[in-house]
Amino acid sequence: MSVQPQANPSMSAASGAAVRLKDRFDIHYDKPLPGLRSPSAAAFVAEDVKTPGSRHFAMICDPKMPPRLEAIRKLQLLKSYGVLTPVEVGAVDWAPANRRMFAIVCEQPLGERLAGPTDNAITPWGEEALVAHIVAPIVQTLLDLDREILPHRGIRPGNIFFRDANRRVAMLGDCMTSPPGLYQSVVYETIEGALAQSHTRGAGSPAQDLYALGVLVLHLLFGKLPCAGQTEEKIVEEKIKRGSFYTLVSEQRVPAGLSELLRGLLVDDPQARWRLGDIQMWLDGRRMTIKQPVPAIRAPRGFEIAGEECETARHLALALDMQEPEVASRMIRGPNFETWITRTLGDKQVVEAINMAFSTRSESAGGAAGQNAQMVSRVLMALDPPAPIRFRDAATAVDGIGSLLAVTMLNAGDLMLPTEILQARLPQFWCQRQGSTKGEDQATIRFFDKMLRFLDDKRPGYGIERVAYEMTPGLHCLSPIIESRYVEQMRDMLPAIEFAVQAKTVDVSPVDRHIAAFMAVYENNVDEGLLYTLISSDPAARVLGTLQLLAYLQETYGPPQVPALIQLFGQQAKPVIERFRSRYTRTRMQTGLTAILKESSLRKLADYLDSADEQRKDAQRFQRARLEYQQTIKQMEKAVQQTQELNASAKMAGHSVAVKIASLISSAIVGVTLFAMGVL
Amino acid sequence: MARPPARAATMKGAAAKGKAAPAAGQGRPGTPAAKSSKNATLMLAIVVLLVLALFERPVCMLLVFALVPTMLAWLVDNTSGQSLIRTVAPLNLASVLPFAMKLWHEHNSLDQVFAFMSGSTTWVALYGAAAFGWLLYYLAPAVITSVLERRIEKLRDAATERQKALKDEWGDDVEK
């Protein structure tokens, strides 16, 4: 098999049609396991090379979906038998796709799946067996997950296995390979979850798992999916109008023994919904009282939208969301709306919230239409605070914005929508509307304020890319240069870049905005100043900044040899060497470069090209040379001046010399005469 | 007392080494100081000659004949510090000295003076020395000019060479 070991030092080659993960598991891509596959991850046999005969399988995640890294980490710590738990995770070279992909190795469940992934019709379960084999084990698992504050968000028949071959103990299936709740049908989702887009439902809370458990009980009890045959929109509308319990149970008769449980789990108000402790007590045989949820305020006269009479604020929000933003905006600004809200509905909290929605303004790239859409979104939040943020075509839970951004990026979608949601501060408005007494909302507001600062900063290491990596922990680096190398941790970054350079995928700068943002998130020690140099107008500064960043990676994580990158920087060294003013220094640097390139060390190359001592000396010598040049100019000016004054000065000097010579000769004549005459 | 000329005072280098600057008290040509100095020399010469005419008539006569070149120098000398006089006069006077000594020691008479004058050797000796002074006066500046010209040329060539070398190493930026 071809695994390109030069770019993947952490992985050793396995034999046959297999790839080895972290020196422990051989994943056989010629041995698929259709029975264990998830909607976003194909399953294959995985052999533990240290423990032959063990039953493991690997899920190979769809690279277009970000895995739930937080869930993976928590499940690895938890080691619960009641849920599919990762034994080993990591990226592997996946030959069939000719790229690297994220693999999650788990133990194979001994039992089968409760139902096929697409089976809506199931053989009905008896009340006793359902509680004993399904509800009780799942509640125990949810208790384990609750300790780690980890909602599963994938409770449905197609994602439940049995721990034993006799189908006596149910266990939860995969909750790691895709965003939370992605493959849940709207029937299994609370109203809030059902209103959101499937990939932006967010992790939510354990209360959503309990709701799904209630739907599961109904599903297994009657042997068919509740509300089967109805459209998703209709189901959601019915849940809002009639409540989930009545919508899902419909005309069917619920056994008295389960009625209490189902009423407790299918309450739409999360505060009134049963908690795990309540179910435990119910399982222990205690008779529980059903908390009556506070009914929504109903208007005596409905607000009509498209022939639909909306009696509650939540229903009105749903109906407005069905309209085009411009139409909804006109309705909201119309006099009927205000009258209905203030006089007919008469909910003071909603009135205050709508006033706040009208008074909040944000800049929009979309101009007046954009501001209208923002206003509509805020009014929807004012009418239905727990519902997801609904803005234009997006409907996202506040903790699902990361998934929205990641999935949009992974599928090359339009980033304007998530960008505008953040810029309009819609998540902050949503948090303000929750009225929580805990500090969670304030922390979330601060987090989104920080994301907005990152978004508005256009320097490398910031921008929408930084926001995506900050908000989606499992998201691998999406740089077009290295996306196929699935870099999800810093140690894989340099080998991936080296691979890309070898493959000639990159021939200019091997660090782009995605790589810079990824490094800024996962590598705290990176000097931000280096990231800024990536957009410097000076080509030498750009090359040196890139080189210093990669040298840091090589020093910290290896690998020791990166020949392709070294050659690339060798080719790009010209502007760096040209920075030296002295021609002799440039020649010397160019000559010495060959020897440095042979060492294949980015650090040595960076130190060589970016030597502060050498630059200082060059600058000092240049200053001296300039002074010297100025002196030579003065010297030449002086020579010209001397030439001009030469006749006059030479005449004076000549006459002076003549006087002296005459004096000397005269003295000699006098002396000789006196001597000759005998006077001396 | 006149101040040294400003131009001469700033002279440095080769020209200054030649001590071209006039000494204190030596005025520039045509200046009142130069004229008074020249007049003072004339007065001194006339006084000396008058004294000699009273007590040493032959010597006085000899000097009148012998110092004609010096007198000519006095007439034509318009230089600062009377360089021509100071060049010609010492040589002229020194050439008279042997004849004057001979007069004093042997026949101190006008006849002897005329006897000296009748011999061509006397004229060659007296006027040759003076002529040498004139020659010296006119040749020395030419020689000095030539020497200084060569020295300036060498300095200019050295500066040009250095500029070329600096531009070769540092490029045109070194000019800025």
C-alpha cells in the first residue's frame, strides 16, 4: 500500500490493504463493516497488533464533517461500557480516498444494532422489555455522560447497539463523527433542536437526550416513528401548537405504565422536563408527579400570517420565519403587529424584548436589506427566546455557530451568512434574551465579543479562519495546501507542508491564512509579529516570517529533515540576501547558502538568513561607507577649489620660496667673501 | 597694523606650506600699508646712500652702479611683502660685497670704482647675481604650481577611485 511515509513519520506502514494507526491498530480498508457504519463514517475492521484476536473496528470520518473532538476526549476519559468509546484516534493515510482521514477505533459491540439506520418501522417492544433492556441501560449511560457534562445527541434506534448478543443491554452508538444531533430526525429533536438546521443544533444539554429517549420509547413501543408521513415543517408546527407529547402520541394509546415517563420526558419546557434523577426514581418504582409546565401566553385573537392564525409568540415567530425577510420586516413594522403584541398578546417581557430588538442596530454589509434581516432575526428571538438564531437561510443554536462555520468552510459554502451573524452580534442578543441568572450567558457574550474582534481583524492569524478554529475544536486545518493531509494537531503541520511542497501543490508561500490561524489557535508560543509579516509588502520580510514560523515548528515538533521546504526557501532566498547592502556580503551569503541548504535545518537557514548580527554589521558599514562617500565628495570639491586658487597660491608660495633661496645664497656669498677676505 | 588677508589666512595645505601668507605688517599690493613699507625702504636706502656719499664716496658710487637691478625691482615690485625686492636685493647686495671689501682694503677711490666698472667680470658678477634673483622670482611660482597641480591631481584621482569602489560595493544608495 502507498502511505507516503516521508510525510507521515508518526505512522508506520502496515502490511496488506491496511494502514496502521499509532503503531497499534491495522485498519483494513478492504474489510468494511456495513453493520457498524455511521452516516458520516464508514466502518472497517481494525486489528490490535498488540492484542491479536481483539474485536475492534475503525470509523473513518467524512472529511467534510468536523468530528466532535470534545466528545472524543471526554469519552476516552470516561471509558463507559454504555456508549461507543474511542480506544484510539488519529489521522491516517487513507489510500482509497487518496488523502488522510480521521479514524476512530472502538471496540465492536457484541450485539447488533437496534434497528437499521433508515428503518422507521420496528417490531414493537413490550413495555417491560423496553424499560429493562433499553431505558434502564441508556439512563445509566446518560448518568455517566452527565458526569462529564457530555450530551450524546444521537439517541435514535439506528444508533443504538446491544452490548450482548441476546439484545438485553442497550448501548449508545456513535456521537463523535459528526456535529451534535446532525442525523436526528426532527421527531427526535426538541422544538428548539428541530427549528435549527441539522448541522447547527449544537451540543445542547442532557435534557435534549432525555427528550430523544422519550421519543425512542414511543417509537419502540408502537413500532413506528411517531408522526410518520408528516413533513418536518408540519411536525415542528404541531409540536409548537399542541405540545410535543400530544403531537407525538397523537391518537395512540399509551400504556399506563409508561404514560408517566413519557409525559415527564416529552415536556417542551426543559426546566419542567424530567431529569436523570427523576427517571432513576421512576425506574426504582417510585410514583412521580409531573411538573406542569407554565403554559405559553395565548392571545384571545390570533395574528394572521398567510392564512395562519398565530396565538402564541412562539407560533408567530415560526410563521414570520417562514416568510421572506422583506415581507416579515414589513409585517413587523406594520401597525397591526405592534397592536397585537402590546394589546392582544399583552406579554410584557415580549414587548420589552421587541423594543430592544428595534433599538439594537448593527452595520450590515447587505445595506438596508441586511439591516432588515437582522431586525427580523432579533424580533424572532424576542418572540421565542429559546429558539435558535434564525437569520436569512440560517437557523443555528448559539453553540452550533462553530459547526455552521466549519461545515460551510468544509463544503466551500458562502461564508457571508455566518460572518453576518457574528457581525450583527446576534449571538449576544440571543444570550441577553435567555434571562439566565447564572454567569454562563455573560461568559458566552464575552466569548462572542472576542470572536467578533478576531473576525474584524484582517491580519493573518485572525479573521474568519481564526473564528472557525476557535469555535470548532475538532476542525482540521482547511488550508487548500494541506487540507488533504488532515492536520488536526500541530505536530502534523510541518510534515503536511513538506508533503505539499514535494507534491508541488505549493510553489510560493507555504503558509496561508488558514495555517496562520490554525497556528495562532493551537500554538500559544508563536510570535504574532511573525504572523503579521506574512502580509508584509516586503518580500524578504514575508519569506523570513514564513521561514521563522516553520523553523519554530521544526524545532518543536520535527521532523529533522525537510528537504523540499529547504529547497523552496533556497529558491526564495534572493530577496532576503538582496536586503544586505554590501555586494560582497551578498556574494558571501549566496556562497554560504549552499552549505546551509545541505543541512536541511530550517532553524539554521533562518538564523543564517535572518542574522541580526550580520544585518547590524551591514547597516553600520553602510553608514560608514556613506560618510566616507560624502568625505570623498568634499575632497573633490576641495581639489577643484584648490585648482581654482592654485595660481594665486602657487605665486605666493613661489615668491616666498624665491625670497628664502635668495636669502640663503646671499648669506653664502657674504660668508664666503668675508672668509676669503680674512674677516672671519 | 594691517590684518592678514582673509583669503590667505584660509589657505591650507601645499599653498600654506609655502608660507604664501604675507607676514604681519606686509600689506597687499596697492594698499596703504604696502606703499608705506615700500616708501620706508626707499627712505632707508636714500639715507644710507646719503650717509655713504658723505663719508664713503667710492662705495656709494659702487652701490649706485651695482644696485640698479634692485632699484628696478623696487620700481616694478607690486607684490605683497615686496617679494621681488626681497629676492633680488640680497643677491645684488651680496654680489657687491666683494668689490666693496676690496675698495676698503685696497684703493678706496673713485678710480678704483671706475676700474671695476670697466671690467666685464664686474658687471657679470654684479648683474648676474641680480639676474639670478629675477630668474628665481619668476621660476619659483611655476615650479611650485607644477608640484601642487600634481599633488591635487593625485588627491582627486584617489577620491574618484574610492567613490568608484564604494559604489561598486554599496550601489548608488551610498550617494544618498
